Amino acid sequence: MPSETFTSHALTLVVSEQPATVLVTWQGRSTAREPAEFLIPILTKALDRASELKQPLTLDFRQIEYFNSSTITPVVRMLEEAKRRGASLVIQYDKKLRWQELSFSALQVFHTGDQRIKVMGV
Amino acid sequence: MQVTLQLALKPVWEEIDVLATKCHDFLKGEGLDADARNALSMVACELAENATKYGHFNDSKESVKVSLAVQSTHVTVTVANPVTQKEAESLAILDHTIQWIRGYQDPFQAYLERLRDVSVQSLMSAESRLGLVRIAYEGQSTLDFFVGADGILVVSATFPVQAAGRGEA
């Protein structure tokens, strides 16, 4: 399964093609002043690939230690972009971590009735 | 008894990671649990990001001043930076945003509304303005601010003691 690793400062994204999904694993800390410059090209390409393979894109945040509010913005915009394209996007977070539960449970406002857009505590 | 951490940061982005580590270490030393440490470090970092972005720093002697005061009933995070008339627009946005958050009984609702607004902006737009409402919702803190006669903007966030769990080393 091919995978690519992208690093910017203390943040690493690993993009891999799994049997049933294109997976983006987030690791470290996302604290850049304008994180969208790093994130959007990677996430857009991953969403393109997932659409090509007719698979969901999964963003796995369980290993992330911290992100600033500027990081939430491109994630939210990708949810909206996936919805607009009719693509499927799943966010996974660690529900045992209170800060992740607070941060990501709010994103459930973007759920779609057909389950294409899902934010799940694991 | 009040225990305070006071820091003066250079107005450069790299200092914010240093702040996060120092906040965590200080709050751990004060016996706050991991959830409270994470929330308060986030609050301090978001406020310091705003100060670094929107402050008016004339020379290398001017800094972003951060303090964390731990008391029995609450923890107060205070961030101060110089401003001038040139920052009038930023101050108006700050004032408006804090008033807007106060207009909600539950900051979660304000946060959701801001998320919806952000979601429909263009993919590469740098605008977020999520920081203050994140402090109110995720950081469970009450925001306030004033500008002193010396041209220093002071923004404070007060975190209630019932949210500030203690006991875990």
C-alpha cells in the first residue's frame, strides 16, 4: 500500500492507501501561523485520490497532540468541500481525550444524513 | 493563595510553542490535571497568537506578556501587548467578538455558528476568527479586555475551578 509522509515544523501527515479508504494520519502539533498553506494541497490531493478510487477519505486525528484554531479552519473547509463534491469523508478522534472530544464533537454539525460526512470518536 | 507564572515572549511565532511547554510544566507543578492543563495551555497559546499577530511592536524591547494566576476558585490567563491607533480595527473586532460570545447562553452555540461561517469561506482563505470562541467553548473561559492609558491591550480569560481539575500529577 503506497504511503507518503509530509512534515511541516512539528506536524506530520502520513497519507496511505488502505484497502477500503485513503487514510491521512495526523501526528505531532499543528501550530503554524497559516497552516492551510501546508494542509490544503495535501488534503485536496488525498480527497481527489479517494474520489478516484470511489473510497472515503479518512482523517485520523487520534495521534495529534495539539492544534491551533487556524488548523480547524482548513479541516472544516475540507468537510464542506467533500460535501459539495458528493465525496465521503470520515474524521476519527480519540474520545477518551477531553480536548479532542470537545473539539471534534462540535464538528458533528457537518454530518450528512446519508453518512458520507462523519465525525467519530474512537 | 495565588501562584503566578509570568513570561515575556518575543513577538515571533516560534515563541508560542515555548509558551505551551512552560504552561504545561507550571500547571502540572500546581497539581492541575491533564484536561485542565490542555485547556489552559490552549487558551494561553490562542491569546498569545492573537497578540503576536495584531500587536504593535516598535522595537525588540517590546514583548507579549503572559501570566497564569492559579487561585483556589479559578485560573486567570492574561496576555498583554502594545497597540496604537493603527490597531483600532483589530480592537473593534475583539470588542465585537467578545460581546457576540456573551450574547450566547452556551458558548457551544456560538462556536457552532462560527464553524458554519468558516466552512463556506474559500479553501485558502486565511480568515478564521475561531480563536476567541474556541477559548470560550473548549477552554470554558470567560473573556474580557481593556486598553490601558499606556497603550497596552490586556486580554484575560478566566477558567473556573470546577473545570480546573486537580489531583493528577
